[in-house]
Amino acid sequence: MNTKIIIRTIGNSDRQWIKSIFNDFWGGDIIITKGFTHSFNNLDGFIAILNNEKVGLITYKITDKELEIVSLNSFRENKGIGSSLIDTIITLARKQKIKRVWLLTTNDNIDALRFYQKRNFTIKNIYPDAIKLSRELKQSIPLTGNYGIPIRDEIELEIIL
């Protein structure tokens, strides 16, 4: 059995699957960052495949020579899937001479904060109460998140290349 993670670019045939991932894990087919609405259909990204099964997804947007990671999902914990997808994004950014890769997460997402900091991302900014605006644009954002923590703030992490 092949245990190598294969990373490939998103194709048009993946869009329905990506829509279902956004709906199941992100509460709808859009994600809001800094008041900007990202539709799953307008994002580039990569899919991780293990044993012929889709096991991970990362989506991103390049604007003004910066790469924003919009979403990251790994469906098999501790297999290197998330790390492989991040490595692919960093490689892409370097090839395109992008100097900054960044993302937003919410204050309740302790696991993401740990994951990204272990991969050399640093906290750049904290936006207190930013989720109020996001909820105006996307009402499905819950009031309480991981570990029973109220979802209020956005935390910006970055890696400078």
C-alpha cells in the first residue's frame, strides 16, 4: 500500500467536493477574512491524496504579491498532510517571489495557533471583536467555538520568506 502523500492542484472537477468541505467545516460556501468574502469557487489551492483518497485541502488567494491561506483542512491527524500542504504553499510562494504568506484564524482555534507557530508562522496582529463584522456578512458563524471559547477575535499569522 502506498503511504506517500500526493499533492495536486485543484481542478474544475474538484469544485463540488470543495463546496461540500466548505459547507461541512466552514459553515457555508464562503469564508470571511478581514471583512472580505472568499467564495470556494474563486480560490486556488491544492488537494492532498493518500491511498487514492482526498485527505486534505488548502485554498489560497494571491493579492499584491502576498499569499493568503484562506482554508486548510486535514482529514487524517498526525500524518503530515497539513504540513505537506503548507510546504507546497511555501514552495509556490517562493517560486512566485512572494515574500509574505499569511492567514487569519479565530481566537478559539487553539489547535491552528499551535500548528502554524510550530511551522514558523508568527502572530502579526490581533483584531479584537473582528468577528462582529464577519457575522454581518456570514450569519452562520457560531458564537462559541473550540473548547467552549466564545469566538470574538481574528488573529493574523504570517511567515516572511
